[in-house]
Amino acid sequence: MSSNSNSVYKYLGNTEKDGIIACGYITNPSNNTQVEVKNPYYSCFIVLKGKGEYSDEFGRKYKLSPGKLVQRLPGIRHSIVINSNIQWKEYFISFGSSTYYALLSMGLLDPNFPVLDCVISEDTQNEFDELLSLLEHAENHMLFFISQQMQNCILKLLSNTQITTRQKRIISKAKDLLGSNLNVNYTERDIADILGVGYENFRKTFRKDVGISPMVYRNQQRMYAAKTMLLSELTTAEIGERLGYTDAFTFSKQFKKHCGVSPSVFKKENIKQVF
């Protein structure tokens, strides 16, 4: 099977990381295995044909098939393997990392579900084609407007994802609790009591569904919030206090362990892109 791509890449500004605006179709890519890769920007693709497998940064594996929506988050390692024996087709949308962090800070994107099921209707397919055509013929002054349309398209897709089982509803509520009041040091038993479920059952169910313990998940939420706060005028000590750490040193140590760089380095690398 031959590789084919009908896609368009354009840029707002001079950097790929923050300025990319791209979308289009990819059929039977020549590189069907990507191991431990990191995108500098946000990208989302929807499987239209074919089968494959996605592995996240924690080694959790997700089967890919038509209707699967995959979020490739900026700076997060992941792997994708496509079955080369059958035809593959995807539609993707990409935009800059600062746009991603802005949507994340507003609660519009959830980084904890890298692979989801979504419904692709005829209207959705038409919207894909329209976005591709708009971007292909767009002059520079139209790129910001098209970027907004792309964001709306992704948000609509995410709002139609199918997470319907009772277990996932309980886990979803747990995630809401673990992602709020980040200055409070909840225990796993506290969350189970609030949800009205048994502690052992909650702990095992959460780990089985999410792949990590509730406390590791909460620490991830603190780090996601920290990244957003570091783009503000708050000091490292103030951020640490707001996230429930006893001092700036403990916060900085946890941030570097999770993100690979210190808070000051992260801020220096990203603050110019936002402002």
C-alpha cells in the first residue's frame, strides 16, 4: 500500500512549537511505528480506517480502530504502532502548545484521556473537509480565525466521546475531586468516603481503569496546574503553597521529577511563547 497525505501546515509566528496550525488526512503512512516520541505542540487525530496501538508515557496500551480519537499532548512521550497489513486513514488537527495550555487552564481539554471513542457523523466529515480547504487557501490574516475553528472542532469531538459505564462515572467523579482543591492533602480514603464507596474497591478500580493510583493522579493534576501557574507572575514559593507543598524546595523537586526540568527552566522556555 502506498503512502498518501492530503494535509496543510501553516504557522502563526516563527516557531513550530507555538505557531503551528495544521490539519488533513494521512493514509498508509510510510513510518508506521513511532516509539517514545514527543510532540512540541498539541495534535489530535481520529482513526477513520485501520487498526493500531497507542502507548502512553506510563506504558498503558490502547487499541486503535475506526472512531478512536487520540490526543498527542505537547512534551508527553508516547508510542504509536499502525498495522501495516490493512489500510490506515486518519484525520488530524494540530495547534501550538500555548493554545493547548490556555484550553487546559479553562478545563476544556482533559489530558488524562489520551484515547477516546467518538462518533464521526456526515456533518463531522464535512467539517473536516471544510477546515482543510479553508487552511489550504488561507492568507496569513485568516490563520487566527481558522485556528479557532479547529479548536471548536476538537472540543465538539471531545464532548461527543463515549464514556458511559457506571465505573467510569465513579472514576470521573473521583478525578474531579482529585483535580480540585489542590492545596488540600486528601487521602485515598477521604475520596472513597466522599464518593460513598469502599476504600479497597475504589483504590483497585481506580488503578485498573486509570493505570495509576489516585495519589499519583493527584500529583499529576498538581503538575498540570503548576505549568499553567508558571506562566503567570506567581513565584515558585507561591505556586508551591497553592498546590499544597510545604515549601518551594519540595515543590521544585516534584516538578523536576515529573516534568524533567525545574520550574524556573520551564518558565523561561515557555513564558516568551505566551506573551
